[in-house]
Amino acid sequence: MRRREISFRHLFLIDRIAKTGSISRAAGAENLSQSAATQALRKVERVARTRLFDRYGRGVVATAAGTVFVRRIARARSLLARAERELRQREPVIPSQRRLYETMTAGELRALIAVVDTDGFSAAARSLGVAQPTVYRAVRGLEERLGIALFRRLAKRTDALVGARLLARHAELAFAEIRQGFEELDELDGNMRSRIAVGCLPLARARLLPDAVASLLDTYPNARVSIMDGPYPEQLHALRRGRIDWVVGALRDPCPAPDVEQSALFEEALTIVVRSDHPMLERRSPQPDALARLHWIAPRRGTPARDLFESFFSRHGHAPPEHIIECSSLLTARALLRASDRAALLSPSQVEYEIDTGQLATLGGALPGTARTIGITTRRSWQPTAVQATLTRLIRHHAGEIMPGHERDCVETGRR
């Protein structure tokens, strides 16, 4: 991908040229000479490898590529402006200079993000591949112009204050918008190589997401795919920072944050899964008291599946089983089930292959009251590229194959 560091000032100039229809008027508004503005525009066009404006007499008109790119610049600009507004609400001592965010450089914001992520200037410098004084000067420059402290220096680490975290999150989202702008320029040239960064929760790992990604790569083989596998809080954090663009799996109720939205795909109930020669299979319908005595493999606390596991026993007057292995890895859970008399509460689609091949079996059918809503979580304001939008459609298509008749149009649960 054509990704190089471009000055925010140059990007904001592009936005101003589009709004004024004139390089000279944009230059005046940005306190630049016309020649400097013209050179900045040429630099951005060289990096973009396309013409962003057509010249007509004394004015300019955005090309198709320019229109696409300016839209992304405007979204990035609005994110940084929002960060400044929220900072001012928290910190009334910030100078009243207009558009203070326009003085922030990309280098300063990347340094800020790195220190927030690593809790230290030395670690941040290593992650960026620069000298520690460079990172320190960048952060100090931000603090001096804002008139507030962004970090608290402790004995063994650097603690990011609320303002630093707020600014870092909006800055990452702004960088994501610019990256998507370049990806959309690629798409206009027929180079369908957008980034696909998606978080995958347990139920989606076995079939749904792999099938959707395989179908995407059949159509767009140059798409760059990254799949994040980890606890839900980590995936939600990455989603809200723009590091991934989807989380696919069990939805949360209520919606976990005001800036994300959830879209339902289908509902699937849980069933009890054991090895194929488990002694409990001799019983046609195991009773809750017998199930309570089993040794179990259960999801970690705080997940929807763990809540359903515990509520199943409480509904039948039993305390949750004590002999539990907490396990969020489906691969490990499968191996433990095959090697022991333990049981697990899983969705049938998660172990479809093992059941079909006789390695595992289910004890009875779906358990009443254990249905989970499976769907997609995205940022509320997210605008996907064409390749990214295709993956969303494919996820919906394959969800319909997994649960025929249950595929839905976009059903938002985030506004409950």
C-alpha cells in the first residue's frame, strides 16, 4: 500500500482547497504562500500517485479520486477537532487559540500513542524505532501547547492521564481514516488490497469467519487479512481505537460502549458436548443433578457463555459445578474433551467436524434458555472501503448458510 507519512497541515490544506475551489484562497486561510500551497498539493499527489484536482482558469475542482480522499481527510479532521473539544471540556485551562489541533503533527501524535500503549518513553521509542529524546520532545511539545500534563511520571512507568488516552484514541481513528483514504484510491485504480482487520470470538472461529474470509480472497486475492483472536475486552479496545474494524461473535447486552453498534446475524443455543464414548451417553436424558456432578470445561467469567452456563444450574436449584477448567481456546477444549470424561457447553457449529467424524457427541439437544445472539460489532461511525464492505456481506451470507432461515437484515442492538 502507498503509505507514507504526510503532514496533517498538508492534508488539511487539501481539505481547504476542496472547500474553497481555489489554491490561493486555501493558502491564505492556512497562512501559506500560494507557491508553498502548490508545492504541498503536488507532494500529496505524488504520494497518492493520482491527480486530486483539475485546474480550470483560476479555480480547481476535485477529481473523483480527490473527492474520495477529501472525504477521508474531513473525517480525520473532525476526529481531531472532537478530541480537542472534549479535552477543553475536561481541562478549561487549555488556551483559547482556535483550532489548536491543527498545530499537532503526525509525529507528535504517533509518539503520544506509543507512550500510552507502552507506559514508558523508552519502550515507546523502541516501538517507533527512534531515540527516546525524540519521543520525549514530541510529547512535551503537545503538553506545552495544550497547557496540561498528559502523563504522570512514576518510579517505574509512565501513567497516561485521561487526556492522553482520549487524544490517543481519536488520533488513532484519524490515522485509520487517512489509511482508508489511500486504500480507496487504490480501489479506484482497480487495486483491491484494503486492510481486513477483524476480531474473532469463539463461535465465529470454527466456520463463519474462515468461510467468509476464504470467499473474500477468492474475489480479492490481494486483500491484506489480519485476524485477532483474544478476550472480548481486548478486541473491543482494539475496535474502538481503529486497530480492527469488526468483532464477529456473541453480542453483548447491553451494548458495551456508546461508539459501537451491534448487528445480529442469528441465534444459536448451547448443547452439552462430551467425547463419543462418554458414560453419560448411555442415559437418554441426563438430569441436572447428574450434570452438576460432572467435571466441566467452561468459558472464563464475564463471557455470555459462562453466564448461561451458571444460570442453567441455578435455574434447576444447583450451585455451579466446582470442578471446572476455564478455557477460552476451542482447540484446547476439544482436546480436553477427547481425553477425559469432562463436558463442555458449546454451540453445535463449533464442533461440527468432530461430531460428524465421531470424535465428540452431544448429550441431548439444545438446552432451553441458552440461546445467544451471534453478530457483528463495528464502530458506530465507521465507513468501510469497498473490500471491507464485501467482507461484511460475505459474513452475512455465510451466517445464512450456517443457520438457514435465520439470516437477518441489519438489526441494531446497540440502542437498547
